[in-house]
Amino acid sequence: MSCPCIMKKRVMKLLEGKVAVITGAARGIGKAIALKFASEGADIAFTDLVIDENGKATEKRLPLLA
């Protein structure tokens, strides 16, 4: 007799438990890297020359990917 319950397998993300420090992450390539690393489970610390609305937008988006 088979069990009707479905067991979910937890898949560890590639960078889970790691911290990434990314410079230039408010826009462009740095932002793309920060978002990708976050989607792979990394905690992100980032900076840029100027943290303007682009930097604030990146900051708001990062937790959504965790």
C-alpha cells in the first residue's frame, strides 16, 4: 500500500550559508550578480559610489529572492 502523502525534498542552494560582499551593486553587472547570488541563498552586503534610488531598489529586492 502506498502512502498518499507527498514528501518534499529540501534542495540546498549553491551559496546557502555564505556571505557575499559586492561592490557596485546598485545597478548594472554588480546588481545582476547581487540578485543571482541572493537567489542562490547568499546573504548580501553591497555598496556603490552613490546609494540612490537604484541602490534602494536593489536593497528592497534582495530579500524577496532568499
